[in-house]
Amino acid sequence: MDFKQLVDIGEKWCSGTPFDLIAAEESDERRLDFYAEPGLSFYVLCPDLSNGADNFHVWSESEDCLPFLQLAQDYISSCGKKTLLEILDKVFKSFRPLLGLPDVDDDAFEDYQADMEEEEPEADHQQMGVSQQ
């Protein structure tokens, strides 16, 4: 894919997240750098099919951010081709706790809990054959 298209995808993704695309370098690595407060940064190396590279690579120069990129790194190394947008979405999901946002899976659990609390408790049923005298 043309690097300009990858930059456009990165910029569009940023419009729906707290991240900004702060650098895009095509000359050496085809690298996109992203940043969000409070000091979260990562970069994506985009594959250059003309050089035989076919996988994206996600990394951070911040030791604090690296453990949170594990989900995206595992996703990239799993079977099948990945798109830049899919990878960026995985990175965003990984960083949600650091951004002060609820985990996506936690939202589903909270909705489930809310549904459970709204249900009326069942009335005590009388046992059959037992007189209530």
C-alpha cells in the first residue's frame, strides 16, 4: 500500500481517539509515530512489499508503554494479514486503562450487572403439600 494512504488511515484513526499522528517518515522505515497525553507514545513500522516485508511492527521507546503493546504485538504475529486500522484499534484497546477509559470488556460486564440489578427478585413460592397454618 502507498505510504500516503497509510498516513491517511492513521490520521483518520486519530480523529476518533485521543492520539495524534506526530510524525510520518517514509524514507528509512515507513514509520508512523503516535502520541497521547499523559505521555503515551508508540510507533508502527509499515511493511514495504517492494522490499519483501509483509508484516507491521508496533513498538514504543517508552518502557512504561511497552507492556501494554503486547496485545497488538500478539495480534500482528497471529495468522493472517492485518490492516493498519486493525492494528491501531488493538493498540487503542491496550492503552485504554492508561488513558483513563474503561476496558471494552468491562463495559459488557457492567451492562450485564446493570441488567441483573434491574430484575425483580422472585417472590417466595409456597412449597406444595405444606399447609401454612
